[in-house]
Amino acid sequence: QVQLVESGGGLVQPGGSLRLSCAASGNIFSINGMRWYRQAPGKERELVAGITRGGFPNYADFVKGRFTISRDNVKNTVYLQMNNVKPEDTAVYYCNADLNLASGTFPSWGQGTQVTVSS
């Protein structure tokens, strides 16, 4: 069974750092784009950052200069390094990836990991 599993969430103080990981497992040939989204209570899910298979990143304006997305194509894992976090970064963070399977290419979502920024 193919799945994405996030880890690394938790409670962090404003100005602190946190590193999220998302590992894809199962019978996967390869992975195209990988992304991190977040959803705060009462708000819509929004794109935080994405990265192509070749490693080219893109970021939402609200995280530029603070967050860094990276990936390991051997481990089928995407990371989000979060620095100088702010209370408004509090949300459930979800990873999303375009998985190349035997039957075609399909988008897949993780279950989410909670990030809480508070003193």
C-alpha cells in the first residue's frame, strides 16, 4: 500500500526551528513534484512550498527566507526546515506528492502533522 507519512511536528517557541519530514513508501517507481501545505483552524489549506524532482524549489511569500524545502530521491522523502517560526505558522502541515506507480501517476496526501508556535 502506498502512503505518505509525516513526522517532526510539535510545539516550538516563536523564533525557534523545526524540521518536518515526509516519507513515501510502497511500490513507487518514482516521485515527481513534492509539496508542503498547511491548514490553520478556520482557514483553507494553503501551499507552503514545493520542489520538483530535479530539486528546484518554490515558496509562498509568507515563508520566503524562513523555510527551506528539500528532498532525497533515494529515500523518497521531502523535508521542510522551518526557521524563525511565528505564531501564525501554527497549523496542521500536510505533504503532497505526485507518485509514479505501475498504473499511472497519482497525487497522494499524508495524514498531517501539527505544528504549534507558542511561548
